[in-house]
Amino acid sequence: MEDLLIQALNGLASASSLFLVASGLTVIFGVSRIVNFAHGSLYMLGAYVGWSLVTQLPEGLAGTSVGFWGSILLAALIVGAIGMVIEVLLLRRIYEAPELFQLLATFGVVLVVQDVALLIWGPQDLLGPRAPLLRGSTEMLGVRFPRYELFLIIVGPVVLGLLWLLFHRTRWGTLVRAATQDREMVSALGVDQRRLFTSVFFLGAMLAGLGGTLQLPRESVNLQMDLAIITEAFVVVVVGGLGSLPGAFLAALLIGELHAFGILILPRITLVLVFLVMAIVLVARPHGLLGRASAPSRGAAAAPDPPIGPTPRPLIVAGAIALALLIAAPLLLRDYEISVLTELLIFVLFAASLHFIMGPGGMASFGHAAYFGAGAYGAALLAKHLGAPMLLGLAAAPALAGLLGIAFGWFCVRLSGVYSAMLTLAFAQIAWSVAFQWVEVTGGDNGILGVWPDGWARDKSVFFYLTLVLCIGASLMLRRAVRAPFGYALRAGRDNALRAEAIGIDGFRIRWLAFTVAAVAAGIAGGLFAYSKGSVFPSTLGIPRSVDALLMVLLGGVQTLSGPIVGALAFAGLQEQLMRATELWRLIMGSVIIALVLFFPQGLAGAVQKAWGK
Amino acid sequence: MLDVAGLHAHYGRAHILDGVGFTVAAGEVAVLLGRNGSGKSTTMKAIMGLVPPSAGSVRFEGRDIAGQPPFRIARAGIGYVPEERRIFTDLTVLENLDVGRQPARAGLRSWDAARLFDLFPSLGAMRDRPGGRMSGGEQQMLTIARTLMGNPRLLLLDEPSEGLAPVIIERMVHAIAALKAEGLSILLSEQNLHFARLVSDRAVIIEKGRIRWAGTLPDLIAADDVREQYLSV
Ligand SMILES: Nc1ncnc2c1ncn2[C@@H]1O[C@H](COP(=O)(O)OP(=O)(O)OP(=O)(O)O)[C@@H](O)[C@H]1O
Ligand SMILES: [Mg+2]
């Protein structure tokens, strides 16, 4: 009984922190329609900046309440200002860009912030001080409970109340709510949208910073905080309903308590539980608990995708030359270089499989690594537990990935836009937690080692040729499918779902099939990846791997069929080079991504295609 | 007051306005007449900066405002009432008005909620009702009232009579007359002459993105051939 009470209170305290971050995210999304991946980075910065302020207080202030609470507030304001700078320098320029590009840009910010934080604060975990006035614990209903946690429990509802007042009792709030519905009309009424957006970013970033800095007395500050919180915050925002503050509050409570009790009852599957609840909520209520089906905010017209023509002759020639070079490559290169090339080929297929659902299918997936990872684990598990030969493993890879695609796809393709993307993320996290937590079977964090090719394929060149045949073959088949009647139906559904249904296209089935095909293709890539590396780890299906795939597709350009190939080569090549050349590869990679979004919004292949067309 | 010359505008590659030119004099009510899809709304949006003009000039009180962002054009003194009304459905009547509020302008009696409720009495009875729960006619009054809160000197009214019941249209006619009496200049767009002739001094006819005829209302009513060619459906 006492345990239950303590867990319930713990859950409320985490819910408050979660709400602070999620509220900022949802407010920013409401107005700007930007899904801000960097919101977790702002949270992390809040914690770091707060730590620096508190630990470097001048003599008289150190250890005092004024010093501590002043630092907390100041840290939140500083993070708000950082958010403003990000908005003015970057996001303001890309409000008209497609949703995914905005996401890509904010992910660039994530990478940059990670390295900047590493440079300033170093890799080690930092411990914050206790909060003055709130040390120790209080007796409540017969149990002792830390005072700071009680304080946090109150912070959530108080912030919700203040935000409500801000949005409903001030003209600024009225303008923000109006802009959430129709920002173009607001500007036609004489309101300077840009200043309004910047101020909204300040508020949102400040809330994230506050959420982060308030963690100081609770847990250590580290470089993993950003991605950890952002997934949770996404879940909260999506479960609550994008743009809804009360919804975010409700969802934060739900998720917070789920965590707290999950640990008590089913410690092994808490993570799965959270994402499962999200999946259930979204299937039952496709716009979240309190969200509404919103028309896309006016004032951001998206250009239609250009039609896909036959492959132009120069491209066929270039492809043939590239293929010839690849076939000749093992004769000219050393083993290490052959491995790198093998990996590049694997990524080309991985990217092409994601492109298949994103480009022609028009569905964004934030969790495509799930299928890549399922392939890798499918092969590795067979090899480890059954001692299966490689070809069997390579066959199991797409099979397992495909099954997962059928199961997850059934949910994901019913939703649209951000909600669908978030659901893919949720499923990928479920897959990740299974790999991470089911230690007996998957080895947990230690992964599965010794997944080597059979004797005949152990030679790097032989494995390279095997990879070449499978990856290029599968990529070409995907390309072919886009031009087949199936591809027409898929694109018709993307461009106008209603009209496509009217001419007898079963959009759901077509999308479901496409999703599964993409999962199978990613599975092939994953299986090859396992054998080329000789091991698999949960990171094979982690968020960063999913983001890699997104980056490859978006860098190459969603609208062109050659995009994923160019993107995969550019991204994986660049990352490989950078990681070898410098510790700060994230900083450079992030900056490159940001620059690309700003200067080549159609992706690399798109830019080439455009230059060609002129 | 307003002097539009050689105005071109595009939606993507589609060339919609093909050198539109006309003027609106201070204190007058001018009407832009034309059939469906002739470019009336696009002309207004181009003046307002909502569709960036690709060429041409828009002079307002002597200053060229073409190419400026919409909020600056609004602050310069042009009020825009869109055809689709675009009421903020989550906001109450008072909040909708609040969004439109701009500082007072020299030499102009500025608008506030009380004065607007005199002009549109039915709005006064539903101050706290969300915009989404109002009838089409009420929304039309609210969208005009909201724009007036910015104290414009020139009002762009895009098809204010569209889809309204005769009683409401009559009220609209009175409101426009009252605004004209206040000294406001008005450019409205219409498809049919019926409403236009009740309120306007001068007409400008647009077709396929070009101005085809301009003159006083009595002249237009006398010119059967012009009406036949550009306005009959
Ligand atoms: N957002 C848009 N994208 C592409 N074309 C558009 C867009 N809006 C209008 N058009 C086209 O521009 C032309 C002029 O449209 P506009 O709305 O200016 O006409 P209008 O005279 O206001 O017509 P109505 O009386 O129906 O309101 C039409 O051919 C229309 O199809
Ligand atoms: Mg129109």
C-alpha cells in the first residue's frame, strides 16, 4: 500500500517535468507547425546551464535559496533566449518548407548542441546540488516523501494554470491562438507574424529549459538527456493531441503514472507499455486525447510533387558506369575499403526502402530502423541459437522484418502526417526495448556477437559481391514497383486520398502493402549488415539509426527516385569520413545538414535535377 | 488613394493577373466586377501582399507598397476582408475583434467594440460566443468588424454579399453606406450588379486577369453591351 502511494507520487512528479517539456513542444507546434526535435536539446541545455550557474555562484550566494532559485530561473531564461536565436537564424527561414525538412533542420540542431555541450561541459555526468528549503522529506498519509518531489508535483498544475491565463487573458495569447488557426489572416490584420513566432519560441524554449534545470536536484546531467526526453515528450504531445495544452497535461499524467507503476508491476516492459498505450490511444483517437482534426494551418502552401518520368538516358549511363566501377572495385581496393563500400551498399538499400514509403507513399517513418534491426536480429538470432547457415539467416532477415511490417504497418498507415510518423517511432521504440530488455534471447546491451558469414563468403570481396547483387537488385525492384500499377495507385492515394478511393483504389491496403514491402527491403539490408559487422546491438534499431535513414532520404531528395542512392552515399560517406577525422563529427554533420536544408531544400538529387532541367 | 498599375501575379506557374490597373479615389466606393475566376480575389490579395505581385506597382496614399509583407500593408491603413471570412473559430467575438486591433490613426475616429456593436447590433448580443458557432451572416459582420478594428483608411471587401440572405444583404448595404459616410474609401468585389449598384460610385470590370472597362455605375447600367459581354452568366 505504501509502495503504491510512493509510486503514485513519483509518477506525478515525473509527470510535471514531462509536462513542462511537452507544453513547450506543443505550443511551438501549434503556431509554427514545426515538430521541434531540438526541444530535447533545449531541455538538456537547461540542465547544463543551471548546473553551471548554481555551481559557480559568487561567495555570498552559493548555497543560499536566492542563489539556487535565481539560477534556476536565469537558466530557463537563457535557454529561452537560445531558442529565440535558433528561431531567428534557422527556423524562420524554413516555415514554408515541407514538414520533414523542418524536422531535419531541427535534428541538425540536436547534433550541433550535443557537441557544443560536450565541448563546454565534457563527457562525464555532472551532479547538481540539493534544493535549499526543499531538502529532506515530509510525512504524508503515513509515508515519507521527498520534499522536492512534492514541489515538482505542484509545479505542473501551476504552470498549466499560468499558461492558461497567458493564452486566454492577454492579447498576446489571443494572437497566438488566432495564429494557430490561420497565421496568414493574422498577418493581414497587421500583426507581425515573425515577432509573434519568435516570442512563442522563447516561451516554448524557456519551458523546456525550466523542465531541464528543475531536474538538477533529482538526477545527474548528461549528454543523453536530449534524446531520452524528446521521445517521451513526443509521446506525451501526440497522446494528448498536438497543440492541446490540457491534453499534454493529461497525457503527461498518464505516461508518468504508467512509468511509475510499470516499474512496480512489470519492470521489464515499462518502455513497451508506454508506447503500447500510445499506439492504442492513437488507433482509438487518431488525433490524441484532446486533439482535434485540424486543417493544415493556412499560409504554408506545399508544392505538389512533380510526376515521375522515365529514367533519363544520362542517368542510365551514369548508373551503368557506377555499377561497372563497383564490380571492378574489389580488384582495386584493400579489405578495409571493401568493407566500407559494402556498408554503403547496405545503406543505399536501407534508404531506398524508406524512400519507397516516404516518396511515392507520402508517409513519413521515424522508426524505419525497426525493420532494419529486425532483419539484423532475425539473422543473428538464427545464427546464435540454431547455428543456422548464412543463407538461411539472410532469408530469415526479410521474413522477420516483413512480419513486423505487417503488424506495425496495420496501425501506422491508418493515421496521417505527424501522428503516423510518431506511431512509427513508438513501434520502433517497442522493438528497441524488446532487443534491449529481453536479455536471455537478445543479449540485451551486450548484443549478439560472432555472426560471421559462412566460410565461402568470408572473403571480403565475395561478401561484397553478394551484397551488391542483393542491394542493387532489391533497390531496382523498388524502383520498378514505383512505376508499376501498384506505384500509380500508391501515388494516387498520396496526392488525393478521396479521389483515389473514388476510382476504386483501396488506399489502406495499398499503403499497408507498401509499408510491408519497405520493411522487407529494410530487413534484407539489416541481415547483410549483421553479417558484415559480425554482431548486432540494440542500437541497430535505435532512434539515431532511424534518423540516419531519414537524413539519407531527405538529403538525397524525397521527390526523385535517385535521391536515396545519392543521399545514402553522401550521408554514410560523410559520416564515415568525419568520424575518422574528428571527435566533433556531430557538430560538422549537424552544420552540414542545416546548410543543406537552407540552401538545397529539394535535396541533392533534386538540386541536380533542377539544374539539369534549366 | 489607391493606384494600381501593371499588376501581375502568379500562382505557381499559372499567370493570373495580367497587368491590372485601376484607381480608387479618396472617399469613394469602387466595385471590382467580374465572373467567377476572373481574378477579383487575386487582385485584392496582391494589393494586400498575400499573393506577392510579380510585377507592377501598388501605390497607397502616394507610397509604393507592392512587395511589402501583409502586416506592413495593413498597418499602412488598408483593411482586408477575405471572401472566405476566415473567422478565428476558437476565439470569441470579442477576441476576434481584439486580434484586429491596431493603434488609432491621426484624423480618424478610431473603432472600438462598442462602436462596432452600434454598426452591427447583432454582434453585440453574442460577445462571448466562439466564432465557430455563428451563422454565415454573423460571421460576415464579424469579419468586417474585425478588420475595422485596425482603423483602415481603405477597406478591401471581397464579395461581402456572397451567400447571404436578403435581409442580411440589406443590413450590409446600410453598413457600407455608414462607413462611406465616415470617410472610408472602399474597394469591393462582386459578381453581380444587383448588390454593387446599391452601394458603389464607380465600377471596374475585370476578366481573365485584365481590366476591360471602367466608369461610373450609371454609365455601366446604360452600357448593355459591356454587361452582356463581361457580366452575364
Ligand atoms: N490558390 C490558388 N492556386 C492556384 N490557382 C488559383 C488559386 N486561387 C485562385 N486560383 C485561380 O486564379 C484564378 C482567379 O481566381 P480568383 O479567386 O482571383 O477569382 P475571383 O474573381 O475571385 O472568382 P470568384 O468570383 O469565384 O471568387 C482562377 O482561375 C482560379 O482558378
Ligand atoms: Mg473571389
